[in-house]
Amino acid sequence: MNKSITIKNLDKNLVDRLKFEAKKQGVDISVYIVTLLKKSLGFQKKSRQEDDKNDLSQQAGTWTQKEYEDFLKNISPFNKIDDELWQ
């Protein structure tokens, strides 16, 4: 049997964001909140996209030596200063 709970004292910004995210995912706000709770408590695995931290930490240590050397080679032009631009 499923239970219901009431959550009090939610500020408007939080409610608006929950509604926005639920709509973006095409689900009812209750479904969205239950999904958030399950994921945050470890009852449901997060997708790889949700684990992204908006940084490159998942890439750290994954390059081969050749990929690293190629990367350094490809960004080397950005280390050159154009003296004409600074006159």
C-alpha cells in the first residue's frame, strides 16, 4: 500500500523549480519528487547524465599518453601571445 505525506513550508522558488523540472521531464510533480527521493536515498540508480558534475572530473585519468600529448599539441597555439595585439 502506497502512503502519502504532506511537506510544509516549501518556498515558492523551490516549488517553481520542482514544477519546471517535472514538466521538462514530462511527469507529474508527485512522480518527479518521488523519483528524486528514491535517487537521493539510493533506492533508484542515477543515470550517467544525472551524475555529471558539469566539469571534467569523469574524464580525469582516462586519456592515453598519446591522447594527452595530442591534446597538448592541439592547445599549444593558445599559449602564444600575439605581440601585435598588445601594442
